[in-house]
Amino acid sequence: MLLFYTFLLLISHSSFAQESTRSFVNEELVSLGGKWNHNQLTVRATGDPAKLLVGQKVWDDFVMTVEVKAGNHCQAGVIFRVNNAGSKIDEYDGYYIGIDAARDSIIWGAANHNWNEIAQKVSKIEAEQWYTIRVIARGNQFQAWVGNDPLNVNRFPTFDGIDHRFQSGRVGLRALGGDAEFRNLTINAPNPIPPRQSYTNPVQANVADPAILKHNNTYYAYCTHSADHPLMKRGIRLYSSQNLVQWQDHGFVITEKQSWGTSRFWAPDIIEHQNQFYLYYATDTRICVAKSRHPTGPFKELPQSPMLPETVRIDAHVFQDNGKAYFYYVRFNQGNEIWGGELNDDMVSLKPNSLKRMIQADQPWERNQAAIAEGPVVLKHKDLYYLTYSGSHFESPHYAVGYATSKSPLGPWTKHLYNPIMKSTAYAHGTAHHCFTTSPDGKELFIVYHRHHDLTKTEPRQMAIDRVQFIPQPIGPDILEIHGPTSSPQPIPSGAD
């Protein structure tokens, strides 16, 4: 069927390249399954998966924007770089990005007559509500913004990654499981991106469980030395940087010769208190504390024995607020659960009556390979406390980051409804165990985390960085949003040389 129509440019935003609008007339719409109303771009795809190809033009680089409304239990979105298309839902070679009202998720995948998920983000998707999907494809880099704010104001891309499968093809629409509507579709060629300084993850090899101290314009990263896995006998490794991107190796800041423990040196944390630096780290599945007058050491263990009580096991984190220091850690209890309490002034001993459980692994995303909630890190934002943590086993490709909020540093905590907020993709596995820091000029917030060595091996893990922000909500607390994991070039942190 031939349909005469004009596409209208929907979105302009400072973070996008400004494209010239192209209008299309006399474009052929090719229906492949489903009952399409071409005049209104609606489809009934209940039991009959639907695709619609727009025109004959083959696109390589492009900017594509469309508004989508999915009915109950429906999945709907855009397909692009499409070749060899047939009537079955995954009978094509190309990519798909869309919303799923049944699973409250946004999906990016590739089909070569079989479905392969690339990335997925948990997000509230309301049936019968309009959402804007905007995709920018440049070579092997893909960025997509998906949301019910038509301008996507101040939002990070929902997906930002690299995939090499398909280089060019046609564009179109796709729906499955119910009724869907589409409107205001535009397709334009993107303007070139001006040259700029950038980084690409990972930023440092042989690093796991990074803890960042920003001191006198220098970043210090205290890390599990991932190359030593599985025994990790040698100690805690230290790196430094001026820009979060280029790192210098300083070797081991504390070793088994200086420690109570002899192996399994894991998951450090560092805090400055009264001009002293306290290094907390796990060894032999207990937590020890060492002190120094300088971030690079030498560190002396205080005392040369682990913290009490005996249930204080791994993944220490210290958070200072209103003159008090709070201590968070992981306790073993048929899995890993997060506990917390208040530190005494010596920064080593805990107030026994303050200890209580913060988080346990009671949700499906936290239970892949094992029931694990670990790696606690606390942020304070607008007088609200955000307890971020990692869920599932660190060797699992489903290792991910979530958070809970509270009005008190020690809870009770309410988990975010749409955890995890960062999870593995087809281009980065095991993306979790993290900390936070700011850019050199203090204007940007970054998450620093580790990821698996590649898509088949966990070790040696690697350090990565991505941007973080808080998104205000009409009702309820601001949402903590992570732009990651990324595998494509990103602007270097603001204020960096």
C-alpha cells in the first residue's frame, strides 16, 4: 500500500547533534504480519506479531524518533538496519529497541532470525501512554533515549553501547502481544560530532572492588588486585589519577606481611578522619583496619586483628554524617546480607547496640547464582539517604547495582521499585561493586565500578567509570540514574586536563 504523509521533527535538545529535517512523501509502507491501519499507524498484534517497514531507503547512520503507545501486555518499538525480513516476529536481520508494558522494561536486541538481547533496563511502562523513542546510530555506536518526557530533558541515554552485527538496512516498526500506536516518526541523517576529548571503558585493567579517595586534586583508587584471583594472597593495590581516566600503578599499599590476614584481600574502603586516613579491607573473610598520615601510606594495622563482632565479614564502607561515622558491611547468613551500625571515635570499634540488618537478597535480580546483597555505599541527597549495593554473585553475568532509600543512615530502607539501575549487557558483564566520586571540577558525579574481563571470563576484572545523576520526580524521592555501563567513547570528566 502507498501512503502519502509527511514526517515531522519532534525533538531538539542541546545534547543531540542538530539535524536538518527531512520530510518523506510517497513512501511505501510494507506490512509484515499484524493488522495495520496505515492511515493512523496503528496495529493489532494479538497473537499475530507485526512489523512495518518504512520506505525502500537503506540507512547506515541516522537519527530516528517516534512516539509509541503500547496496549496492555504489548511490546512495541522500532526496528532498524533491517534486511531479509519475513512475517515472523524475529524473522529479520537487524536491531530492535522498544518498550514492554507487560514486564516494565525497555529492551534493545538484535535478530538474525533468532532473538539476542543486547541490553535491558527496568522502568515503569504504563499501558496506553505515549513514550518517545529516539535512536542515534553512528557506525557501531548506538544511543537510545526512551521515556514519557517528549524532550528527554536532562536524561542520560537509556542505552549507549557498541555492537558490530549490522551495518546498514531499512527502518520500521514492530509490535507483539497486543495493540499499539505510533505517531510523529522522523528519520534524519546526523551531523558529524565535533572532535572532543573522550575515554572508553574500561579505564584500568586488573582491578576489582574499587574504592576512590579524592584528596588534593588527586584520585586514589584502592582495589582488589584482580590478577591474583582466586587466592588473592598479596594485598590491596593502589592506583592514582588526575582525571579518573589515566591511572598510575603504585603497587600494594598493604600486603600480607603487614596484615593479620594471609589471603583473600578484598573490597577495601578509605576514609579521612582528623587528618588521618583509615583503610578498611577484607582478608580471610574478616575486616581489618589500617591507618596512615598519607593516602599512599605507609599503613599500619590497628590493631593487628579483625574487627568485632565475628560476624563483621567483608565489604566495609564508612559514611560520615553530622559528626558521626557509620559502618556498613556484609554478613554471611545463607548468602550475603548488608548490616550497619555506628563507629566509635577510634574509627575501629563498633557500638554493639547499633548493629542491625540493612538489606537482604530477597528479590529475583539479587539471587542469580547465589542470594547476595553486598558492596554497600551510601550517598546523601536532599536529606535522604541512598544505600546503593550489588546484587547476585560477582561471577554471574547478572551482577548488578540497585539501591534503597531511608530518612536515617541506619534505615529502615525501602528498595527502589525498578532495581537494578545498572546491569550487565551483551557488551559488558558483571558491572557492579562500586563507589562514587566527583569530576575534577566537582560538577559531575561518577560511579566507579568493576566489570568482567570479557563476555566469557570473570578474571582479571577491570575498572570502569560512568556518569550518575538524580532525576526529580513529581511524587516521591529523586531517582538515582546511571549512564552505564557504557562501552562507547564518552566525554572526559568535566574539569579534567
